[in-house]
Amino acid sequence: MTTSAHEPEELAEIRRAVRALCDGFPGEYWRAKDASREYPAEFVDALTRAGFLAALIPVEHGGSGLSLAAACIIMEEIQASGCNGSSAHAQMYIMNTLLRYGSPEQKAAYLPRIASGELRLQAFGVSEPTSGTDTLSLKTRAVRAKDTGGDHYIISGQKIWTSRAEYSDLMLLLARTTPREEAASKTEGLSIFLVDMQAALGNGMTVKPIRTMMNHSSCEVFFDDLRIPASALVGEEGKGFRYILSGMNAERILIAAECIGDAKWFIEKATGYAKDRSVFARPIGQNQGVQFPIARCYAQMRAAELMVHHAARVYDEGGNPGEEANMAKLLASEASWAAADMCVQTFGGFGFAEEYDVERKFREARLYTVAPISTNLILSYLAEHVLGLPRSY
Ligand SMILES: Cc1cc2nc3c(=O)[nH]c(=O)nc-3n(C[C@H](O)[C@H](O)[C@H](O)COP(=O)(O)OP(=O)(O)OC[C@H]3O[C@@H](n4cnc5c(N)ncnc54)[C@H](O)[C@@H]3O)c2cc1C
């Protein structure tokens, strides 16, 4: 599939290396994992051993210190190869918070071990059952323990949709440290913690998997007076919401890159099938009714891809790509979903047969107009923060 017209050689090299690794994980592998809702541990291990999941960790902490643009190529190519990066993508996008706001001690303690694969940083605990998209209403509390002179926090509450919670050693957790009515402003009073999940499991933290439309390892996580050391606090107490927001640009750009990869996979699959499948004694792709939707999806994907590249460039140059990251996520998730739908239509009945992987990728691609942020909320951001329209909520 044609990629960016002028991809620099160092990015093209990363793309080839990711593709070579992914070739070892064909459709059969993903189908089996999907059927048993099993975590693709072998795939994640291979990505870790190859250093791809440490792309954003600085060299001095054992990573490869690559740009976000390079990290995007990794995530895009995983999806374009038919694999599923959702098993590991959080390690890329959570990293930003630890890198920007973690203390030197936290970075020294965790980053080299994450880079080597000894520790997995895969769980991100933000969403809660009652607050939904309204993150500032979250109810999970972190209270300084009085009995140890404030050396600990006691966590109580519940998270939902914490993906990969069963397969992560560390969780980045957002919890309220100051009651909303006592906080200096509505965005203050939330704090970020780096929770040692292995120590927490069974000692105040329980994890319950949720069976979903696709194999995503999402869970409910319950905190019942979990005691964590005060040294788990990331940055300053009360500033957690700001930290999370600043990390969201990287997250949105990386997810958008995954969507571009998915769109490429669907377009390539549909194109191949439309050439091979013969009905009425000619390839179905000879009919404009079949080829035009493929061509339209291709154009839509390429336009979204430009926005992803632009957003990554603004990020890598140290700018604030709030507008670009949101638009990249919006356009890329819509492009991948349009391509998914088109691919099923092109395959006709075979689009529903598991052996072609189209139905699996279709289910997986559906997520991204909803999570990690829904299309409506992106439109609200653009309307309010870019166009200056009144806040709608
Ligand atoms: C498979 C999966 C994995 C996930 N992984 C994680 C994870 O690892 N960590 C984590 O913290 N979360 C995770 N999430 C949660 C995800 O981020 C949320 O589902 C998503 O942000 C939407 O929130 P919600 O489900 O609470 O929807 P709600 O907030 O209940 O919204 C429902 C619908 O209403 C719309 N809506 C709500 N308010 C408005 C408004 N003011 N204006 C217009 N429309 C509005 C939304 O756009 C949405 O379409 C995951 C979710 C899924 C399904």
C-alpha cells in the first residue's frame, strides 16, 4: 500500500522492521486469540524484545528515544499488517505522563525495567462507571493515611474499562485527592499515581474482566482501601487532570496512526478480493459500484494520514497540537470505520466468515470512534476551543 509520498528512510526502515516482526503473527494467530479471548502475550513479548514498545523511552533510561512520528509508524504498521496493537499501545501513550511529570527517582526505578520488558506499564485507570466522559466527576478517592504520618494513600472506588489490567505490572491511576467542593478550581484536586499492581492484587485491589465485542482485555478494577506508598504520587498532588490532558495529545495521535493502519489493511484486503473474485464472468472490481467505494476510502484515508503526520510533527517540534491531535483522531477513526464497512460490503457474504479476518478487524476497528474519546467530544473540543463557540456541557 502506498504510504506517505516522502517517508524518510529512517521511518521506512522502522516500518519494514515492524512488518517483518508482524509477519510472524498471521491471521490464524489472531483468530485463535480472539476465539478464546486470550491476551496475545507472545506478540507483546516479541514487540518488547525488538524494542518497539520502548520507542518513546529516552536512551538514558534504556529506550530508543524515538520521535512520536516514529512511534506512529510502529503502531500504524502493526494494524496495517493485520495484527492488533491494542494489546500493547498503552505503554506508548501512558509513557508521556511518566516522562513529563515523574520524579527522577520514579524514572530511574521504572523506565529501564519497562524498556527491558521486566515490567509492563499497560493499564490506564481513568474511566469510571458513573462519571463516563465527565472525568472531573470521577469518584475514586485517594486519602493520605494518618496512621503512617502521611507516608501512604488509601485508595477506594472503582474503575471500568481498564484495558490490560490483568496483564500489566503498573497502572497509571487518576483519583481524587481533594473533594470537588473543596478544590481551588474544578480541574484541581485530582492526582496521578503509579500503582504497583502485583503488590495491590488481593490486598485491596480486585480485577474483573469484561467480555467485549472484540478481544481487548478490558476490566473493572475495584479498590477497597488499597494502601499505596506516597512515593507512588506522580508530580504534584491535585494537578493530575492537567497531566492527563497534556498526555492526551500523544494518545490521540498514536490511536489515529493505528486507525490509518487499519484503514490500509481494509483497503488492501478489499482491493485484492475485488480483483480476484469473479461473478458474472468478470472480477467484481471491474464494476464501478465496487471500485468507487474502495477508491473513496483510499482518498479518505490518505487525507486523514496527512493530518496524523502533521499532528505528530507539531508534537515532535514541541508545539501544542491540541487541535491537530483531535482532528487526526476524528478523521482517522472515521476513515478506518468507513474502510471497515466498505471491506465487508466488498467481500459480500465472505466478509462474515472468520477465516478472512475481515469480521474480526471490523469488530476491532469499531472501537475508535468511541474510545479513548468519542467523536462527539472531539467535535465539542473543536467547536469550543478552536472555533470559540459556547461550551455545550
Ligand atoms: C474496549 C474499551 C477499552 C477502553 N479502555 C480504557 C482504558 O484502558 N482506560 C480508561 O480509562 N478507559 C477506557 N475505556 C473507556 C473509554 O475511554 C470510554 O468508553 C469513552 O471515553 C466514552 O465514555 P463512556 O463510555 O463513559 O461514554 P459516556 O460518557 O457515557 O457517553 C455515551 C455517549 O454519549 C455521548 N456524550 C456524552 N456526553 C456528551 C456531550 N456532552 N455532548 C455530546 N455527546 C455526549 C458520547 O459521545 C457517547 O457517544 C475503554 C472503553 C472501551 C469500550
